[in-house]
Amino acid sequence: MERRTVTVHGHEISYRTGGEGPVVLLIHGMAGSSSSWVPVLADLAPYMTYVAPDLPGHGHSDKWRGDYSLGAYAGFLRDLLAALGHDRATIVGQSLGGGVAMQLAYQHPERCERLVLVCAGGLGKEVMPVLRGLAAPGVGAVLPVAFQPFYKTVGETLAGWAGKVGLQPSAAVQEMWRAYTSLIDPRTRNAFLHTLRSVVDVKGQRVSARDRLYLAQHLPTMVVWGDHDPVIPVSHAYEARDALPGSRLEIMEGCGHFPHCEDPRKFAGLLVDFISTTEPARMDHDELTKMFGSSGD
């Protein structure tokens, strides 16, 4: 589970890898990192080779002035897989990572064997109001006030006191806290704003894959959602299932936006079962081209 680094297009990318078997690419959410997948890695390792990168602009990967759109992330992950010697993978994406996963399957179908969407963005307009607010013009100028190192110190002190009396924050709270504290770094915060504004505005999610989901009908697909997700409503899971006949829907009861952290053993079991009971897809661009227009058939 230790971090490694690889240079792709002159940029240093941090990632975690291990295990044996079919390759699975694990894509984290906005303001997250590969750390969010750590709770499931030990359970996945006996069954698959996992690759969990820190996306550009996130975690320990380089942060540069560039394109942080879904398309740019998808292209970069294709090149990362190639740099690591992997031709194909099952693509698993959570939140923003779900949108990136769908974009990767759309842009580079020859690289994708299966698709797993975990509380994924890009399936509807609705999203947590806080994210809509952060996408508003001018917010970047005031964010430094809200992300001071002092707040991290105070938060960690309070958490330490709570721990001494047996109070532990939930896995979801811990993930939100890690996301918040990562934005104290100005470069990470700048990359976050560029990423956020590429997919969200004050009206909600501004990028949708729903009109192109029919192109993923050849892919074995599983949709996983927490029934108490406060960031993206669980209704998107049902709509995705309906748009992808033959897909598998798993609603994890009692979980929120981070089911892989909140109930890692169950999530790992679902992923292992999905991969072991489905055949990997094989498609190239010529086959994909034949599907254009089939959504109206």
C-alpha cells in the first residue's frame, strides 16, 4: 500500500499498486487522493492488481497550470496505465472519479474491461449546495481565509481530545476532513477550483454522461451508492441503472458518499464478486463508431 511515483509527460504522479490478477484502476473523488482506497486494498489484493493514483492536482501528484477537465483526466489515466505496462483495466470511479471513469470508457473503450460507478458525478444535475457555492465567481479570492493551517491544528487537537474519551469520527467525516485539509495548500486549492468549475456551476452539475451512456452498453457495469449520500442523491443510481440495461445496482444501506470507506469489507466483496462473475469487454474504436446513433433504435 506504499506510495510509488512515476513520471508521465514530465509530471510526477503518485500512486499505489499491489495485488495479483486482473488490473483494476481506482479513481478517487474531488479533493481526495489514493488514500481513500486504502481501507479496501488488503481485501482486493488477493484477487486483482490494483492501481490507485493521485489524480493530477491532487494528493502527492504534481500540480501544474493546465487542463483539469474530465477529458484531460481520462487521457492522462490512459497514459498512466500505459506507463505502468497495463493495456486494459476494470475502471472504478467514485464521485468525480466516476465521471472520469465514464469519460475514459467513452474516449478509450479499448482500455476498459468493466465499469464501476461509485456515487458518481455526471449522472444528473443535483449536487450538494456547498459545491455549487464554491463554484461561484469570485469565491477563489476569499477561500484562503477559510483554509488556514491554524484550523487544521485546531481540528486535530479536538480530534485528539475526543479520541481520549472514546469518541471517533466516522469514516465519512474523516474523508471530508482529509479533503478539507488538503485545500490548505494553495496549489491544491487552485487545482480544486479548476476541477470543480469544469463540472459544477451555481446551478448544479454542468456535465452529464447520460446522453452517451448507451455507448457503454457493451461494458459489464456495476453502480454502487450509499442510500444516505448527502453529496449526490441516490436517485442518480437508479436512473443510471435504467439507462444501462443489464447493469448491476448495489445500494449500500447506512452509507453516505464514501461507501468504500464506510463499509470497506462489503464494498470489496461486491467488487470481487462483480469481477469474478463477468467477462471483460473487448471493444475498439471501429466497433464504438458502429454504435453511434443506436440510442434512437
